[in-house]
Amino acid sequence: MKITLAETLKQKPDFTKLGFGKYFTDHMLYMEYDDGKWGEPEIKPFSAIPVDPASVVLHYGQEIFEGMKAYKNAEGKITMFRPRDNILRMNRSAKRLCMAELPVDEVLEAIFELVRIEKDWIPTDPGTSLYIRPTMIANENFLGVHPSKKYIFFVILSPVGSYYANGLQPTKIYVEDVFNRAALGGTGECKCGGNYASSLMAAEVAKKKGYDQVLWMDAKEKKYVGEVGSMNMFFVLDGKVVTPWLDGTILPGITRDSAIKVLKKAGYVVEERAVSIDELEDDYKNGKLDEAFGTGTAAVISPVGTIGYKNDIMTINNGEMGKITAWLYNTLTGIQYGRIEDDFGWVVRLN
């Protein structure tokens, strides 16, 4: 692996005022795919990527990405949470979009080395971390709808605080009943840029109505709820934890999977199944919609205090974080930061 260190380092931001995705470290990881194989990974100074105006990514959208985090525990040791699962999921996205799959072990070792080099960029205040964004773009130059034969893979790092401006204050989500995010047979289960671009219009509409995020419904019947734009959704219905099943239209979240495993180990009943908006409204009216929360790498666990659907507003748990939500947040972040023993083998130590 080639390593070229920056001659001049950036001034680091105030780690107590990070926000999310605003600052980037001094170095990046870079690899190119050509002639049927990946080249040598290279760590080099953070810089622009030259892209030809005829590049496939600009015209036909062959692009995928991932998100993961690095932490420092109380002893200053660097850890990551389930990074292999992220690269394996990225390869599933690549296969769906006819892109080159990554050599998993080689890429992981390169990412680990990049994080080690940028260790001073890892914030340690509660709720902060070093966000890791692996990305792959098609980079062959032609006009014509067929898969590229050339790709660029790169990884950039960003010290981050809470994904939502209000931190752990419960969010307000709006159930979208006009626009569609994904349909069966589409790319909903992939982490590709097009999924997020197509969600922007609905998100803008929701914000104008006073909501933070959009909860999508199925494209066919407009009956079953799926995921929020940046999170998988969970509901506590009459004491049971329920989450929409993986039907191919929603992202198979790694935090979602972690939450399910942690909840089951603690003895909670967890159901993965179809969840209709009618069921949520009925349970709300009957006092059985106890809690709602989202899961994702960026936010980890985000409590939901309000769900709006058409003219109905459901205020959940008096607009406050519920007991199961709080317990799950503390447990998952405890494992990630090393405060709680990792019984699942998820945490990878880098030093």
C-alpha cells in the first residue's frame, strides 16, 4: 500500500461544535479499477478527484457508498463497529448496480491504516466519533447505457457530533403518501446515491410542514410503512418491538441488525414483519403505540416523538424518549465506545 502524507496539515475544528459532515481530515484512501482488477490502495492527501465530463457516474448514476464510524474508548484505544459488514453490504450494492466488487480484506486493512494515521481527528466528547465514508463511482468515459469497466473507490473521514441538530430530542416524522422512494425489484435495499436524490422532494415538503424526516410507505398499495430516509424504523406496540421486514425496498441496516440482536438477547420480543399505517393509527388510538425510534450509523438510535399522517398527528410517549429506546441507545453506544462488554464480537480494535 502506497502512503503519501500531507506536507501541511489542516487546523482541526472545535470538537465541541462539530455538527455532522462539515469537516474532513488531512488524508483519504484511493483505489482504481481497470482491466478487470483493482489497483494498489493508496493513502494520500485529501484532494479533488478528476472526473471527465463524459464519465458514466455523471450520466447514468453508477455510484454507491457506505457509512461507518471509529471511536476512542476510555483508554484512548481506537475501535470500529462491524466494519466488515459495511464492506460486505457495499459489495451487495455493487453487484446490484453492476459495479466491481471490492477485495474485502485488503480494503479493510487500508481503511484501518487510514484511521490510524488520522487518529488525532477522532473526537472523544460524548456522542462524537470519526465518520468514515467509503464511496465507489463509475469512471469510464462514454455515452451509452451499459455498465462501466472503470471505477474509483475512495474513503474520506469526518469528525462528527450528532446527526440531528437536536441530538437525542425526539424527532418529528411525516408519513409520505404521494412520493415513492423505492419499489419491489428496485434499488431500495442498496446504498446508492439515486435513492437519496429521489427522496429530497418529499423531505422538503415534510420540512415545510414542520417535520424533520419522511417515513416512506410501499409504492404499490401506499399501506405499509418502510424506512425513514436515513434510518430503519422500529415501533414498540403493546410491549413488543416491531420493525418492517426486509422486503427488498429498504436498506438492511447494520445498526438495525445490531438493535434486533441486542434486544432479543435482553429478552425483548422482536417481530420483523409488515407494519401498516392503519395498524399504527389503531394502536395509537388504543394506547398501544408505546414508543418509536429509528436506527442508523449516523444517528445510532433516534427517538421519534411525533408521527404525522395526512391530517392526523400521533404524539408518542408524550413526545419524550421511551424507556426501551433509551436503554437501547445506551447499550449500543456503550458497546461502541467500550463502556459495555461486547458479547457479539462486533468491535474491532485498531491499536
